[in-house]
Amino acid sequence: MILAVVPARGGSKRLPCKNIVPFGGRPLLGWSVAMANALGSDIHCVVSTEDAQIAAVSRAAGAEVVDRPAALSGDDSSPIDVLVHAAAHVRGEGLEFEGVMLLQPTNPLRPVDMVRRAIGRFLKEPCESLMAVSRRQLKFGKVKDGYFVPDYEVGTQSRRTDPVFHENGWLYLTKTATLMDHHSLTGDRILAFETERPFDEVDIDEPVDLVVGEAILAAVRHRIHY
């Protein structure tokens, strides 16, 4: 069993009501809930929130709601504390689980088959966690005193540069003991799960992200399957 936690507090400033803003015909958080439910009975999905409206939308989308205390609902609240609180609540109901899956509602596009592959690796390979990462071949450098100092030979084609990887927020899986006993989202052994473009390019934080996200959704909706 995997516990899927969708953290969705109220009070977004850059995009008001961000977690329940309409996106592709459903509330934004509804995409994460729908994906978790599409994975089958081995996934138990909860939404952690302190907001009554978000709670109602979450229940309508098919998720259990964990009432988040005000102390964990501020701008600087620790996501680890939020996950621990939700996991402890579910454990208190008598449900045991091998791992906790963090599904940030701002990353709505997760093909079910891709997530299943991630879960399969997480359960079979030695690790304390799995993190979604994006592979990019970019020409990086630094700016010193207003001057660009490249970390590559100028004129090199991007495809010939060494790839870099960045944490993209698309998916996290954490062993229950790593989270609950060590209070860590990742531990030391982090499996890298390379996500595919353009699914990892949709991150809804500002109004313009909705426009870009809707355009990408239109191109890949046939691959989402929920």
C-alpha cells in the first residue's frame, strides 16, 4: 500500500485559490486525486488542507480529507511536517503503508503508466526515496560583476554538452520509516526517476502558467488516462 498525499492549503497569493482553480475541466487538485485513484486499490489518497472550500472540492474529487492544523498552514510551513501529520492521521485509522507519495497539485500532468513505473522502481530497488528529475542539456554559466562566465566552450552545440538534472517537483516517493522515523523526505539513497517532456514543464504557480499548461494539456491529454 502507498499513501498518496496531496497538500493543498488555502491562501495562495500569486494565484488566488490556486489549488482549486479550474484547469482542463476540473479543479487543479482534482488532477492529482484522479491520477492517484486511477492507480488502483493499492493507493490510498488523502488531501491535507485547513481550508473548508478546498476540503469540499477534495471530497467531491474522491479523496479523503485530513484536517491540517493552522500551525502547519503558513507560508513557511515544512512540507515534511505536513506529510508526517497526514501519515500519522492515516495510521491512526489503522492503515499501514510501505511508502508515502507526495503529489503537489501544481504539477497536474502525470501519465498513469509513468507513475506506475516510478512506483515499481521504488518498491523493488534499494532506496530510501525516489525523486522525479528532469534531464536538460543547457549551456550553464555564472554571472560575476555583470559578466557572463560560461561553464562550457562557447560555440559548443547544446546537444554536445553534458546533461544536467534538476528536481522538478513532479513526484516524490518516500519509505514510511524514512519519513516517520527520520523526519526526512528523501533520506540518503534517492532513486532518480527521469520524467518525460513536456509533462514536467507544467507547474502552476501564476496565471500565465495556466495558459501554458492548458496548451500542453491539449497536446498530451490522450496520454494522461484519467
